[in-house]
Amino acid sequence: MRSPASGPSPASTTPTTTSLARRRLGLALAAVVTVAAGLAVRLGLRGVPGTAWWTGPVGDALYAVLIYLLAGFCAPRVRTAALAAAAFGICAAIELFQLTGIPADLGQAFPPARLVLGTGFLWSDLLLYLVGVGAAAAVDAAVRLSPRGSGPRGRSGP
């Protein structure tokens, strides 16, 4: 007989538990790739001629993708539309927080904070967050609806 401390028995592992674990793994891997891409764009291409006009916007969109992925990891059963709304809300709140000047001060004291909180408010960033969250939600919905998707089928709707 198994004790509760030894974890669930193999027979108690349901397809839902397996699909949630697979979904979380997929979201975690996508987050790692997104962070790597974001750092490559923001830091790796800094100073490279001809890249300044697009690296900022791409970095902002990737930031929103990462927020979507983290929200999905924390709440893997939540529908795609709700995750998208939450991710955009988080991004918008952080962008509006920049109006206070606190993120800029924190960035001066601890430079990595700039990557998380930014430093200055721009309305255009809100549009880029919509693009990033929209792209992440579209891919997530497609994955969830695919036969080998990492989430319950039919859960991508509003």
C-alpha cells in the first residue's frame, strides 16, 4: 500500500494531469526560447548598424509573449481569451507604472530591472503588447486545438 507522502499512484494519473503537465512543459520551453530571443534582440544586436529601428518593437512584442506564456504556465486551465486579457492587462499596468518614474529609478539602481519594468512610458508599446499577446494567443489556440495539443481540446474559446 502506498503512503500519501509517496505521491500519486500510477493509476491515479489522469489524462488531464498528463496534458496539463505537457502544456506546462511546452509553455516553459517556449518561455525559455522567448527570453533567449528577447535578449538576443535587445542586447545582442545593440549597436549593430541598421537594427535600431526594429529591435525595440520586436523586444516589446516578445516581452508580451513572455507574459502570456508565464500566465499560461501559472494557470494552464484558463481559456486562451482570458489568458490574453490577463497578459495584456499585466503589460499595460507595467507600462502605466512607468509614468511614475519609479521603474526608471529602479533601473538606475539595478540595471536588470530595466528589462522587466522598462524605463519610460510610450503609447506605442501598448500596441506592440497587443501584437505580442495576440500572436501568443493565436499560437496557443492552434496548439490547444491540434490533435496532439498540450491542453484540453475546445478550451481555446472565450
